[in-house]
Amino acid sequence: MCRVSVIDRIRPATRTRIPSGLRADLIVVALAVLYVLVLALQGWHLVHKGDVLFLFFPPLLAWWAPHVGVGTVPAIAVGVLVVIYGPQLAARLGWRPLLLTAYLGSVAWTLFLALSQGFSAGVANKLTSTDEYLHDIPRVSGVGIGTVLREFASRIVDGRTDQWTTHVGAHPPGAFLVFLVLDRIGLGGGGVAGVFCILVGGSACVAVAIVLRALGAEHIARSALPFGVLIPGAVWIGVSADGMFAGVLAWGVALLAIGATTRGPRADLCSLGAGLLLGYTLYLSYGLVLAGLLPVVVVALTRRVRPTLLAVLGVAVVVVAFTASGFWWLTGFKLTSLLYAQSIAKHRPYAYFLFADLAAFAFTIGPAVIAGLRRFAVAVRKPPVAMALLVGAAVIAVLAADLSGMSKAEVERIWLPFAVWLVLPCALLNPKHTRWWLAGQAGFTLLVEHLLMSPW
């Protein structure tokens, strides 16, 4: 097997001297804080006026509940270690040891944050409420998976006595099938499901780094990786199914990038595997169709026909399998849109959430990413093309989701699959300030986790 050079097609800019720009970074972060405060106050005003937002701590679906737990001290320790040693390890470790270290750090960070509420409240009970996936697993006990898929669409619409619970009915059947299969192979229960989501979601930062390296921008991957480990979205990766979605999507794009930049049987397997994963993401969440821009970026940059066709074949296999089993994606989306229009979303004002969703998303990405995005916006010609296009694709996906009105509130978890790609501009921050920005991310995340409670 030989590696195909993509340097001729993807010409990442050489390292250029990045001016400090710290004052501008801090100003933008301060403006973002002000923006969040304004939307929070507006949210409270609407609540007191009698509008029904179904939020306890606008713009987040959370409530004020200061707490500490068994995971508090270990979470602080992981944060400190990443702040002190993360940049140095990212620069000097061999590639595979670096990825393993980053993965272990990401999982530890996410798990210990969740454990600040205790294992039951922070991990095991997150997916077992009456609105969550595990609630419906006993309802299909003894029913074959084929039957579940054939009947899935008919149980989406509100008003049926056998209607799916909120999260099952509001998504395609892919996510429910993951937890159903875990249950049927003897790995049932909220504890296993919660840990599974953390293990998969915690790997997203590694997959994103692999994509950048495959596309010729390893220095960006290394610089951004510590920020990927300490992403504030870890609060919701542990535990929500959307964290798992982020991991599955990222690995689909990573396998495609590997397959498109290498040759041989391994490359073909990676390309086909990429298609299978990317196809399955369509059945995890309807909104992930917007993430299709990410693999398109890989295809556009590498311009390899064989990997593209194999990936398309993999997607087709998944679509055909679900369709042949009785679930047609478009029918599910239509019925889910009807369900959404009948749900609490009809009470949530579009005009407010058009802006409040971005304020909630700021909690997911944190101050360092906001500063990185500022540098990306004012220096869009300087970063490597791969980074610019991937970040641009994620930004477009977020804005499209926001404008659609199909994600009014709760985007702090719903947009996790896009958030993990927006960490990349942190590589543009002044290296002299890297540890300070990492400390800011860690401190911000610890405050959010320990001052607020959320259903995830």
C-alpha cells in the first residue's frame, strides 16, 4: 500500500507569523458574552410575560443547581493536565500515541464531568426518562427488528396509543436500533448506554484530527487537538445520543479521507466503510443531512473517483436496507415534521430562537472557539484549504439548521456533530496564549457543569 500525495491538489499555506490579535480576540469573546446575556434576559422577559419557552434557564434547557460530586476533582485534574501538557504533547508525540492520548483524555474529561452528578444521575439515568430512547425498548420486547422498522413510521404521529416516546419518534430509527441491539446482546440498561455514548462521542476529536492529517494539514490537527479534548460540548456528550451522532459522523468523514488519500485494499475498505457510516448517520437524525457538506469537501479536495464511488455504494446499501425493511426516510421526515409542529415547538417563538439558538450554541463551543472563529473570519485565505472548507461546511450547516426553525432550543446538544469541526480555528490562536485559552475552555466547562443541571 502506498500513500497518495495530495499536496499538489491541496496546497496548505505554510505557517505564517500570526500577529497577537489578543485584544481583538477578547473583544469578540466579550461581545459574545454580551450577546448571550441579552438573549438570556430576553428569554426571562418572555417567560415572565407568559410566553411558553419550555426553558428553565434561557437560552439553555437547564436549571440552576450548583453541585459537586465524585467526578469533580478528577475532572479538574484532567483539565489541568491538558492545559499544562496538552500543547507540548500535541507538538511532540508520534501520531498514533497522540491520538490514543487524546482519546483517553477526551473520554476521561467527558466521563468525569458527567460523574459530578454521580453515576446514576449523571450517566445511567440520562437515557431512561419517559422522553428518551431506552423508555421504548421494553415496548418492543420479543418483536423482530424488521417488524420494528416496518411499523416505525406509523407510530410517529401524535395521538396514537402506541406512539413512540419523544426522542424515538423525533428521529429516524437508526439511533433506537443502536440501543435496541445493545439491549439484545446483553448490554442493556442506562449505564451501558450512557458509557457507550461517551466512548463514541469522545472519539470525535480524534476522527476530526485524522481528516486534517489525511488532507495535508497535520499541523492544524495537532494544534487544535487539545481544544477538541476540552470542548465544552463534553457536558452534553456525556450523556446524550447526539454525542454519539457526532462520533459516528466524524468517523465516516475520517474513513473517507483515509480511503481517498491512500491506495490498496485497505483504502477500498475504508471508503466502503465511510459510506456505510455516513449512510447510517442519515438514520440517526434528520438534521444530519446538513452534514453532507463535510464528505463533499473531502471528495472535492481529493478528486478520486474510486473512493467516491465506493462511499456512494456504502450509502446506497444502508438506504436500500432501511427502505427494504419498511422505513422510507422521506415519509419519516414528513411525519416527524408534523409531530414537531404539534409539539412544544409550536409554543416556542421562531423570532426569539433564531437568535437564542446561537447563544445556546456558544455554551457548546466556548470562548476559545469563538476567538478562533474570529481569526478564521479575518484570515480566511491563510489557513489550509482543507481546514477552511471543513469549517465553512460546519458553519453553513449550523446556520441552515438555525434558519430552518426545526431546532428551536436544545441545540447545545443537537448541534454537537457540527461543533466538533468548529474547534479547528483554535489552531490559529497565538501559540503564546494557547494554555490560557485552554484554561478558559476548561474553567468555563467546569462552571457550566457544576452550576447547571440539564436532562443530558
